[in-house]
Amino acid sequence: MISRVQIDDRPYDGLDGRPAWDGPRKNFEIRAFNDPSFGTYTVLGSVGATAYPGHVWSHVVTNTNAYRYIRYVRTDTGYASYRSCACSR
């Protein structure tokens, strides 16, 4: 059972010489699957068109089912990368 999901974004705040950018902090879903083809899924949490504040998004999961696969999925044409996914029982 998954009790919480958390996304830690790299700060694109404009302070390091790059322009500010909030793309990875909006328009995504955390999807859970038992289907190895990823055709059927449950959304455990999501963020829409408004970026979450700060650089850490944490969401309590109330779904008590067990899942084999977890994905971070963009819901727009942007891109993002993630470093790791840790789950505990």
C-alpha cells in the first residue's frame, strides 16, 4: 500500500543565471498500475495547470489498494525527469 507520494523539483528560480521555469511542477499525474501494458491505471495524485508552490510536492494517498507499477506522467506537452521513486510498505 502506498501512503504518500512526493515530488522534489530542481529549483529553476532564475537565481543561478537560468530563467525561472515551473514546468516540472505542474500538469502531471501520479499513476498506479497492476497492468504491465499500462493500459488501466488509477490516479493517486495530480497537479493541474497551476504549479505547486515551492520545490516539494507531497500528497497523502487514501487509496488502499496494492500496485505493482508507479509512473509520473505529464498531462501536457512539456517534459520532466525524475531521479528516483521510493516506496515503502
